[in-house]
Amino acid sequence: MTEAAAPTERVRPDQALPITPARAAVLQEACAVAAAIHSALDLGVVARVTEAPAEPAAVAADCGLTQQGAQALFSALAGLDLLELGDDDRFRPASSNLAELAELFRPWASLQPVLRGESRPADAATTAGAESLYPRLVAQLGALFRQSAVHAAGLLVQPRLQVLDVGAGAAPWSLALAGRDPSCRITAVELPGVIASTRAAVRRAGLDDQYEFVEGNAFDVDWGEPASYDLALVANLCHLFDGEANLRLVRRVAEALRPGGRVAIVDILPTERGDGPRPAVLYALGLVLRTGSGRIYPYSTFRHWLGEGGFEDTRRHNLPGPYPFTLITGRRR
Ligand SMILES: C[S@@+](CC[C@H](N)C(=O)[O-])C[C@H]1O[C@@H](n2cnc3c(N)ncnc32)[C@H](O)[C@@H]1O
């Protein structure tokens, strides 16, 4: 490299402030939490205690840990409220869904190879990838999203809505609407390999009477007459696809809606510069594990798609709940 081509801007450590002790402690704890959970999963500890309550010594023998290691790992998991210690000195899961929830975290272990472009467990932007990833996952997502979905339903509900739920998964968003208004009718669209999970979630909620199911790909399936729906839900779907695909999807959804009908997109949004907020950009890092073409998009991008796709009066609402969801609505011209 010639002298002229050398980088002119260098990071000067003396120009930046040091990380405060408080932030260093938070980051240290985050690394420890991640390492504890991944160790418990990979070493079979979660599976072992889900099978039967156990003392650390027994798990050490079964899972190939040292006594010291098992004791420290169990104490850490108890400190995280993932395990609890019974009066019989045995540890057991502190919640009924520990094993299922822990599976949600497993893909993080593949982050490095995925960042290097070496392998991705499944690409959810493809039908095959989505059908391998989502059948078991969506029930978990449905439970995690319930609080936000109930709030969104309060904003969207109107009497006798005909609703299209695109990429419904366990249908948390439309179930909240259906639960709120018995006159609401839902058409849930899902891929053939996932629709059984959608049907199961609706059955569990006891709301089958309000649902129809359409099995197929949201980009080309026949989901009914044009201009026949009042509301289209597109929840946590756009982040799987690239911009071109999302614009196609928005245009298809617009065709399905009657003039004056609304689209309701739910997603996690970054700032316009893509440098925060923290839960959104960490979520986006996890997305790299699941899609080769998708990402999270800022509000201006959704506005652009909706404008191009035939919508006006675009609005946004932040939804309460454990995930920082934004509800974006637009009205069909
Ligand atoms: C992240 S999940 C979100 C599910 C649900 N909307 C929610 O918010 O809980 C994405 C869902 O979209 C479905 N999906 C992905 N690609 C699809 C496509 N091309 N057509 C229909 N559904 C699709 C997946 O099977 C999965 O259930």
C-alpha cells in the first residue's frame, strides 16, 4: 500500500472515553449469561434436568462435567431463574417451557460461521427453510407476542372485520382480534409445512369458528377475491425478505383489500441510521442466523413500500410488551 492510499482516519484510543465500570459489568454479565445457557444446552444439562430433577453430581457424571463445573453451572442457572433448587437438594426447571425456550437460543451458537458466510442452519426466506424452522417455533413466538398483540388488537378492532393474516404462524395477532370481537372473520395464510401449527394454535384458543385457512405461498397463493378484505396483518414477515420481495408483497396485499381497507405491519424497526435501538440491532444480528436476504428496515422504508404499493395515511405506533414492536398501518387508496 502506498503512503497516499493509507487510511487517514484512525481510532485514537485517547480520544474516546473508557467504558464505564457499570457498563463493563453489564457486558461481562451478558457474556456470562450467553455462555451459561449455551453450555447447559450443548452439554445436555437442560435435557437432563427436564427429564428428571437431579443433583449436580449426578448430572456431572451423566453429562461429562467436572463436579466443580456442574455445581457452578447449576448455581448460575438458578441465579438466572432458569433452574430452582428443591428441598431434596435436586435442581429442576423453574418453568414448564424451559426446554422449548432454550431451543430458541440454540442458533446463536452458529453466529460466527454464519457471519463468515459458511453455513446457515435454515434460510427462512425460502419455503424449505421456513418449513423446517417454523412448525415448532411459532407456538413459542405466539406466546411471547401475546401482550403486544392484545394491544394492537385494541387499536385495529372494528365490527365485522374480514381479516387476512399473512404468514400467520401461531396467529397471535389475528387471535387477539378474533378474541376481542366474535363478528371478526380471519383468513390465515401459511406455508403447507407450517399450517398445521396455525390450525393447532387456533384450535387451542377455541376460535376455529372464526377462521379459514389458506395453505400456500404468500407471493402467489389464491387467498380470495380481490378487494374482499378490510384488514391485512403482515406480522414479522417483512424482515425475512429483501426490498424487492417486500414491495411485491405489499402490492399483493393492497389488491386483496377493499378501497379504504387497512394494512397492519408489525415488525421491529431500527433507527434510520441503523445504529440502534439496542434491542432492535441485537434482534437484527439474530436475523442473520435465519435469513440470507432479509433484515430489519427503518420506518422510511416501510413508508416508501406502502406509498408505492397503493397505501396512504401511513402511521406508526409503538406496542408495549417484551419485544420492541412497531405497528405500521396504511389505508388502501
Ligand atoms: C417470524 S414468523 C411470524 C409468524 C406470525 N405472523 C407472528 O408474528 O407470530 C414468520 C411466518 O411467516 C411464514 N412464512 C414465511 N414465508 C412465507 C411465505 N412465503 N408465505 C406464507 N408464509 C410464509 C413462516 O412459515 C412463519 O410462520
